[in-house]
Amino acid sequence: MAKKYPVAPKKAKKFEEGKVAMNYRLSPAKIAHAQRVLGTPTATATIEEALDLVVFRRELIDGLEHVRGLDVAAVFPDATPRPRKRRR
């Protein structure tokens, strides 16, 4: 007997870290504000996005501290230095 409905193709599985239910006492107003700013659909997505941003900020700071002592002209030898504008 033939199937009445065609079988939908299987979707590729996304790699995600295992998740664990946790309880926190957070301000609903703060979560709602962050949700509007980040444009996330749920409180969980908002918290995950905010945590990702915190980690990214740390990576940026670490990278800047690493690069701070380097001579930019030596790192980018093809770049011609531009004169700096004076602030008044």
C-alpha cells in the first residue's frame, strides 16, 4: 500500500550545547528591556545573547591588550600611515 503523504526531507541537525534548567531571580523589567534592545524572541534567548556579548567583550579586550604593544606599521607593512587629524 502506498503512503498517502510524502515524507519530508530530514533537516540538518544544528550543533548546540547541552542545556540545563536553572533558576535565577531576575528583574522582569530588565529582561524585557534587554529583549527589546537585542531583538530576541524569548527571555532565554535574551539571556543567552547577553552572555555571548559579555564573552565577546572579554575577547575584544584581551585582543586589544595583546595588540597594544605592536607596531601597526610592522603588522600591516602595505598600509601607508595617514596623518592624524588634530582635535580642537
